[in-house]
Amino acid sequence: MKPERRISKPRLDRVRWWRYRIPFRTPFATAHGVLAQREGVLLELTSAAGVHGVGEIAPLPGFGGSLEPLWDLLPAVVERLLRARGAPGPDPLHGGDSREREGVPSALWCGFKVALLDLAAREAGCSLGALLGAHPARLVPVNATVGARQTATAVEQARRAVAAGFTTIKLKVGMEASVSAEVERVAAVRAAIGPAIRLRLDANEAWTTELAIAAIRATEPFQLEWIEQPVPAADIAGLARVRRGVGTPIAADESVADVEAVQALLTAEAADVLVLKPMLAGGPLATLRLAELARAAGVGVVVTSMLETGVGIAAALHVAAGLPAPIMACGLATARLLTDDLLVRPLSIDNGVMPLPEAPGLGVQVDWSRLERYTVSAGELAAR
């Protein structure tokens, strides 16, 4: 998708950032481990005209590593951005793929790209979705994510999600000691949600190729929409073997990082669906480029969050709204997993559908007083 409006380079005067730690409401379990809190960074860029843009940097274990090296690198990237103030040509974060980032990790890149695009859209008086494409969808269907370690808790979470109007459930698997235990988990959730609700499984790289084929075949009677990342991200050949060996569609998640990774997946015919995360891909424009590659190959795409606060989720929502219709349920209903989304007004979800904010930019406002409550460190630099 090509931007409807020209994305101009802002003249920046100041950059501020806050490192936060926010607890999950209940521990969030995946095959990668159990998360008790979410850590990340919120950015605010201020232009010479006094317009603000916000973004979020929030890598996740298993999806781009630790925040620590990004935090250490952040001041140098800010200096680089401020030094380009007023210089001719594209901004120093204009590109999007891994070859253009010059050592800037994808999550850090994404945070700055979102903040720059938010600022540009606010200056243009349009939403970020409209900046990215001529006719973004007004509504994006979303799935509920169930990440409870105990099956009984997973069943209750899934049941509550259906009662709230969700029609697609994504269940975390890959945490049981045997295939039979995995089957019991899936069977219990399917029984709780009924036959009409779409059910996806997400193994988060938990299985070998042989175990994945066995587990998927054993759970296929429960009408699965697809299963995400059953084998390690780097094992694209193994993922292709799994796809050939089962009847359930296969989605690639952790394997999807950049253009080179997507091309490898498509060449190997390893996936029916790509799960795109702007935080992992390097921002909105890079994510839409990956979606175009998948679409050209006849492979489906969905956009998901990386369990960010409302800022990161809003950015991913605008990207999802730019996907070709019909949009499959995206993994964006995750803000309520945290004790706070840091927004003045939370993104709404009505019967499993998220409306696209219509206000300029991301269309959301950070609640700065609540951000202060969760801030563990902060920084600021101004143009000289």
C-alpha cells in the first residue's frame, strides 16, 4: 500500500522518552514462558510547530529480545534524529527494511517510525490510517487471546471472551507435557466455546517437526482455523514439512521478521497465513510491504500486537485497517491483559470488532499522569 499523502519530514525540536513497567492482570503464559509484567518505552516527538507524535518501543522475549540494549541505544538514535533537523532529503528513519536500518533494531525503529508518522498525520490533519492508505477500513475484527497456564483458567477466559462477543479465540498451547494433555486442553476450550466460534492455536515454537505433526493431527477434530508457529522460527523447512503433513492451515509468526524471512517462507510454501507484528517488522510501512508480498503469493495475513500498551496497539490497528478486505480477525484485543493501557480513553471493542480512531494521527491520547505511575526511568533531548 502506498501512502495517500506525501509523508513529509518533520522539523523536530525535542524528544522525550519514558521507560515503563506495567503488571499483567494475571500471569500471561506461552511456550516461551510466563510474563508477570510488560516493559517498554513510550516516545514523544515534538516538532518546531509544537505538534506532538507518540510511539512505543516494546520488544518481547521470543520476538526481538530484551529491552535493555535498546534502552542503551536510544539516546544515540535520538541524537541522530535531531541532528537531521532541517536537513534536505528524507528523514534518517525514512526506510523500513533491515538493510536500511543501519544497526537500529526493529522495535526501536518501529517506535520512532510510529511517532514520526503520528506527528506527520497530526500536522496533515488526518488519521494515521488515512496517511498510510486512501481508504482504510472503519472496523477491524479481532480475536481474543487466551494465555493461561492452567486449562481450567483457559476455559474460563475463553468462555468470558465469547460472552463478550468475540467470535475468534486464539489459545496458547505447547505448554503441556504430552500430546494427550494438549488434546485435553484444546478439547476443553472447544467444549466451552461451542462449535460456531473460530479457534486458533498458537504453539510459539514449542514442538519439533514430528511432535508438531502428531499434535496437530490429534487436535484437528476440534475444527481449528489454523495453528501458529508450531516449530522454531528458523526451521522454515520443518514448518513446510508440518504444513504438508497436516490438514490444518499453518500460520508463521516468529518466523516473520523482515522481507528476507517472508521471501524464504513464501519460497518454501511453509505457511498459509503470515502473522505480522509492526514491532517486529520495523513499523507500519514495513509491515504493509510484507502484507503486499504475502498477498501477491496468495498467502493470508493478520496483524497482531506484541502485548504493548494502547499506543502500540493503536498503531497496529491502523496498519490492520489497511489490509485488503475481507480482513481476518487480528490479534489486537490485548490491552486488557495489562493493568493499564496508558490511554485517556481505551480503544473500544464491540462484539469482537475494533473501530478505527478517526481523530488525527493515532487517534489516541496518552494519560501522562498514569504513565508517571509506571515510569522507572526517563530521558529528554532537545535540538541545539
